[in-house]
Amino acid sequence: MNKQAEVIVIGGGVIGTSVAYYAAKAGKRVVLLDRGDIAAGTSGACDGFIIMQSKNPGPHLDLAMQSAALYRNLTDELEYDIEYMSCGGMIVAESEKQAQLLQGLIAKQKQAGLQVELLPIAQARRSEPLLAADLWGAAYCANDAQVNPIRLAQGFAQAARRLGAQIRPGVEVQALLVENGRVCGVKTGQGELRADYIVNATGVWAPALLSPFGIDLPIKPRRGQILVTEPLPPMLNHVLLCACYLIAKYHPEELDPTDRQHRLGVGLAVEQTAHGSLLVGSTREFAGFDRKTTLAGIEAVAQHARRILPALAKVNIIRTFAGLRPHTPDGLPILGPVAGLPGLIMAAGHEGDGIALAPITGQKVAEYLK
Amino acid sequence: MEGVKLTGALSADEQASVFPPNERAERGPVAVIECVQQIPCNPCEKACPFGAIEVGPDITNLPRLDLDKCRGCGLCLSKCPGLAIFLVDASKSATEALVMFPYEYLPLPAPDEIVDGVDRTGRFVAKARVVKVDTGAQREGTTIVTLAVPKQTMHDVRSMRLVAPGEVFLCRCCEVSETEVRQAVREGAKTVAAVKMRTRAGMGLCQGRTCRRLISRVIAEETGQSPADILPPTSRAPVRTLSLEALAGGDDNE
Amino acid sequence: MATGQTFDIVVVGAGPAGLAAAIEAAKRGARTLVVDENNKPGGQLFKQIHKFFGSHEHRAGVRGYDIGRQLLDEAAKCGVEVWLDAVVHGLFDSRLAVLHAGRQVTVQAGRIILATGASENAVAFPGSTLPGVMGAGAIQTMINVHRVLPGKRFVMLGSGNVGLIVCYQLMQAGAEVLAVVEAMPSIGGYGVHAAKIRRAGVPILVGTTISRVVGQGKVEAVVLATLGPDGRIDPQSERTLAADTVGLAVGLTPLTELAWMAGCEFFFSPKLGGHLPLHDENMLTSLPYLYVAGDITGVEEASTAMEEGRLAGIAAAESLGLVEAAAAATDKAAVRQRIDVLRSGPFGEGRRLAKAEILQQQALRSGQGGESWKA
């Protein structure tokens, strides 16, 4: 059977489409397969944060900062409006204790070259007036930004197609093909396809393709429930996170399981989209592959949002949705080749950093494929 | 297959060769001369009262724009027989840019009218507001239209299409037309959810209650699927809007 | 367990189906709650100022709003609790998320009966988003409930019973109806309803449609066109009527969001309005706690909706062990007999066959190991 491509990318989310774009840009013949549609999974059910100051100094933050640099010209490069806004971001601290936690992270981030400053609440409210007056304050970083993840994936896919990539939604990969100890192709519902490299960018669904080889990939779906408001006039100047998000992410031992908000891993994540709606998130729960929203979940998110942004009390919620974030035990994505399966490249497990890291992931994987 | 020679539209490289840097557009209006072939032609050179455009003695030279001399007056736009000169101005607002281009069709748009901003291939880019329609005598019959467009699209929008009075809106909350829905289906959106992802149809206040059937019908017509197989998008609470405050008052714990 | 209230049976929707279901359930001893998003109960009954068809047992000849009053009286006597201005915005298994008087409340139900009704279909043509184009049901609410005429000169699209009746009531309210327009080659509704408005001089134009509506910021004229044999508009045939309001009576779609959320099985019936929850002869869906009644199970009219509601109410009470099987069987048989009468004759044939198909499908799917069917 002939080789139809040099690279097969499995998964049409922000990661897969980014890999397809950068690989096609590097001159590779690329085929992207997705069993559903572009951005129909996690990328179509998340917020659009490109946030630097939530990242741990080290490879995590380095990658994020390289990615942020790629984002600056991406709209022009893709010739597609990905609704990128360089708005800056804030991480809100409710208490002195949370502020100390932020302070510790900020000190390390500054050493790594990221400018973050901790603002007392009066100062934070000068640029974000809707914050509650009785909060402790907020960490501010001008490098934080936002994007529309659905349009990002569509933009990558369209640009990849212009560069000659084949984008094939509706094709499900059933198994990896292995010959002479090397992954050489995929078996799909529409026949077999072969290539030099196979990139597994299927996020939370990535482990299934590897389990037949006895590899237990440590990616677990973590559900995030998000509320959508009616379209509103511009009212938020930044993307907003709260310290609870960082605690749920880096210090889960600090959470009190008897508290509903803690048990559901609720941390604020609010942005105003280009269309005026606010996305108000989010829970962080392990609930298998269940993408339903729960009453407890959406109530807890609403409660927390009202605490941080009391001005939103009268705003109407028109929709809720839930997405599955690909969680890994160390909070870092799984990138690169897989021992014992040459030919296979992993690009999955980004959890809440998939949007921030999408461009750099695509670029790094494309570099590796050279 | 790329480039003006093959497709009639400038390729990314060709565009890059003529775009002024974004910083220049942020300072104020500036011409974009999208002339990349050596045609024997030089009216642009004469048109500029500030001497910002130079072709030189060999009139097949490509025009060169002096970004500092160009004041963005736009006089060159109606002089270029190829209608290849545009003006961009990113200095007026943080989110919007102005794009000026020659427009030689009737009917003309009216100031403040909302039109479709289209790219070099006539493809829809963004809704745009008409800021000015200049039919002045010095334009010699070439009307210059100024559109306000989302800033990130200022290098994409190069013409406009009137939103036809006969346009049929399927999603009235998000103002999505039947044409846009059909285009999305032709590009591969075969479900109501996929159409929603591509066009925003059904994402508004009514959450698709009004337009869902209309969209299902278009999908059925375009794809030949049975309406029985075209399912509504996932139903999630709230099925009616409610305030954040009301939702926050609940204490469900399951 | 969530805080909030617990009921044996919660009925969503206080229209004819919902009220009838609640009455039958409460009569059999079930602690019953009816929740409705409107500020008045009765669903569409209170705008139906015409006399109903049917037999004596169906209260034929009685006007819709009188039937509504009788149902409310009866519900009050049986101890049914009714929450108005109460929106069920989510269904999480057998718990309902209710926005009641501005507060979010969770209600735990032993059984849920969805009687959410149907919503009017939209239709898109050039100008269909102009103010002045509205649903026929919305017009009926405005004139008969709120006593407001939304326009002076009307064109109605659709000649089913809804379109014909609303035209008649528009004229009773003092408006002028310029025409009823019907794309099909014949009139959809009862001849007697058509005759009433023909006597008032209103033309009913079959094989005709609205090709567009024009006006500056509001409806000023309606352009009609004849449909050719290929179903396409014949541009030569266009003519203009100086109407200021257009009514759309182009059918209804079952309001099924909550049923989809619950995750019950669905069935597609073009005749009954689209996707609707698959159900058995007791109005039970594929979920053991979820019943349906009225237009959500397929669009019909108020009389059948009430009978289906009774059936669901009796069956739900029976499933909770509140009545003996034999007594329930007798009661349900009597209701089913009345339903059959309402679906008899040439006008009922389509609905009768479509309903039979639903039961067949249900039997087929439950026979195939659908263990959730516990009827």
C-alpha cells in the first residue's frame, strides 16, 4: 500500500490543527483526521485564555512565552480572524493567604523574565472596576491575552489546507498500524493510510490508541463546566482567573472536600468574547467522559463569580457547556516520541493550557518531524 | 496554487511584499499598493501630491511607496486603472481599522449601512460599517468607500458586498443569513451543532428555538439527509435564561 | 441529597395536558406539583374563545377558556399545588432545577410528567425579520388575552385550523384580513372554519406563498406569488397587498429540550411535528420516572392533550403503587377509548397512524433489550 502522506495528524482540535499547519508550512505532506469535526471536542468547549502568569517557571512557562510570541502575528499569518485580543490578565486573590501564594509564584516568574505585579484591590479596581471591593487584590500581567479557540482551530485548519494539507473531518482512526516495530500508518473506518510519522493529538482520547501496545498513557479527562451570558456591552478589560484556580491546579492538598466549591475544583475564569458574551468558568472535576453540566456545578460556578464580580448578579445566563480537559499528573503535556513505538509522536495532555500552548506545540512537533 | 498569476488574488508572499508595517498603520492612514506585476503604467506616481510614490523612468517598474511621505490622502486610489491601491488606517480606535477602496458598482452603499466586508477572493470576512462614500468630482466616476472593520481584518477586507435587501436571516439573534448557513454546510458542517460552531447560528438569546428547524431544513436540502437524522444540539440547562444571581442561590450538592 | 422540596409527581406545564394529568394523579393520592413558566395557568386554553369539537364527554361545544376554568377548579379541589412564574430550566435525573419567584429551587420528584406543549414554527423569507411578522399563536394571545390588536390589515400564511381560527378572531376583534395564503394545493383545516371566514369575504389562496415582505423598519406590503408545479415561485405571478401585519401559522414543534436533557429515546414523526419522546401506551418514556403528555408527544389539539394527560396521571400514580392495577386498567381503558374517538375519521387518520407508529417503535425497541422500559 502506498504512502499517502509524510505526516498523519490524528485530532482536529487546537493542538492537531496547529501541528498540521506548522508541519504543512515546513513543507510536509500532511493529512489531518478527526472522527468528528474541527474543534468539536475539547477545543469547542473551553475558554480562550492565553495566560502566562498561571504557568510554573521552567519548561512550562518557557513554552508558554514562546507560544505567546507566535500568537502576536497569528491572525495575519493565518489570514483568519481568530479573535485574538492582547488584553492582559489578572489573577484575583481573595485573601492575604492567597496573595502570599501568588507572591511566591510571581517571584520565580520574574526571574524567568515574565513581568507580573501584585496590585492591592484599590489599584486593581482602577483598571478592572467590576472586581469586588473586599477582595485582597490581583496579580496583573500585560502579556496575557485571549483568543476564540473554535476560530483558532478553524483558522489553523484552513491555513493548513491552503498549504496543501488534507483536512478530513468525519474519519475515525480505529488503530495504529505497526510494521517491523515501527508505527507506519493508521486504520480508519475508510481504509488504511500510511505515513512516516503519526501524531496523536487526540487529547483526552489519546490513551485509547496506545493501550493495545500495553502503554498506559496518564491522561485523564477533567471536566470543566462553563456558563455563557447574554451578549453585553464591553465591561471587562482583562481575562480574569482567581487564586483558587492555581490552588486546584498546583496544591490540591489544600482543598477542603466538604466544601462544594473545593470539591468541584471551582476556580474563576472569566473572559468577554468578541461577541460580547461572558464565559464564566469553571469547575475542575474527574467525571469520566461525561460532558453533561450538573446543577451543583453550574450553581457553584455562579456563586463564585458573584463573589468575585458582584456586578454580574443581574446578568442573564443563556447557556452552559462542559468540556473535558486532558489532565496529566505533573500538569505538563506529553510531547514527542514514544519509547518502543518509533514513528509515533505524542502531542496531548495540555489540560487547561492547550490554548496557550497550541502554536508552540505545533511548531515544536513540526521541528521534530524535520 | 497561489498568487495573482494563478488565482487572480495576491498570495501571502505577494501581500507581504506590499503591506506597510502595522506600526505605520497604527500611526495613521497609509496607502497599500497591491501592484506586483510589471505593467507599463504610472499614473499613481503623478497622483501623489507629496511625492510618496515613485515608479521612475522605466514605467514597468513596480511603484515604491515612501511610508514617511505618504499622508494617507487617498488621492491615488481613484487614479490607479487597476484599482490596486487601498488605504488602511489603524489609528482611530483600539478595535477597529478603516479600510478605503475603490468601488465601481451600483447601487452605492449609504453611510452607516452595515455591509459584508469581503477579501481578495470575494469571500466574506466580517461585517463592516460604511463610514464614508466619496463620489467627489476629482474621483472621476470611481467612488471611494471607507469601511470600519475589526482591526485584525484590515489586511483582508478589500471590497464589500451589500447585504441584499432580499437576504433571508435564519438566526435572528446572531444575524446569520441563509447564504452563510448554506456555505457552512457546503464546507462540511453536516449537523446543527457544526453549523452553530462555524456561523454562531443558534448561539443567541433564544438558543436556537426559533431557527433550529430552519437550519435543519437547509442541512437536509444541501446534504440529502433525512430530517429524522438531523438532531438538535445537546440540550443543557438552562433551557430558559436566568440571572447569575438566581443560579448562584441554589445549593444542589449531588 | 439536595435541599428543596419533594413531591410524588411533578408536572411541567399547566396547560390542558398538565392540569388533567395533575388532577388524575392527585385524585389517586399523589402529592402533586404543577410548574408553569407563565403567570396564569391554562396554557393556550384561555386564548381559545371558540367552542371545541368532539363528543359530549369531551365537553364539545364548550369554549376553551371555560374548560380551563373547570380544570383549575378541579385541580384546586384535589389539592394540586401550582407554581406560576416558575421556570424549569434544567432536569438532572429526577430532580428539577426550578427558577421560582426569582429563586433557584431544586425539586425532587418520584415521577415527572412533561407537558411542555409546543412552540410555533418560524419561516424565513426576505423580510421575515421585519417587525409585524409574527406567529399566529402570538397574535391570538395578544387579541384574546391581552386585548391588543397588533395591526390593522393582516395576511395569514397557513390555512390549518390555527390560521383559519385566528383570522376569524382577528375579524371579531375588528381587524381586516386581506388573505389567507396556503402553499399546498388545498385548505389544511376544517371546511367549517374556512367557511366562516369566506363568508366574511376573505380569500383563501391555495398554491400560493409569500415571496417577500417589504417595508422600511416595519411591514408595509406583502408580495404574494403562485407556486408552479415544481413547487417554485412563478415570478410572473407576483402581486402586492398593502398589509401591515403577517401571521405565520405554519405548524408547531414539540418543546422537547427537557426530554433531550433527561436523555430519553426519541422518535421522528413529520406528521406530529418532528422529534418527540418515544413513549408507550401509558405515556411512559424510555426512562422509568419520565412521562409525557400533550403536544410534546406530537402536536394535536387540546381535547386529546387532556386525555393523554389523564392517561399519564393515572399511570404515574399507578407506578408509585397508589392505585391497584385492576382499577387503573379500567380507568385507562376508558380514556384510551375517548382518545380513539378523537382520532377517528379522515381528519384524524394521519395522527392516528403516526401515534400507532410510535407505539410500534416503542414495542420494537423495548423488545430489543431496552431494559429501561418498565411499563
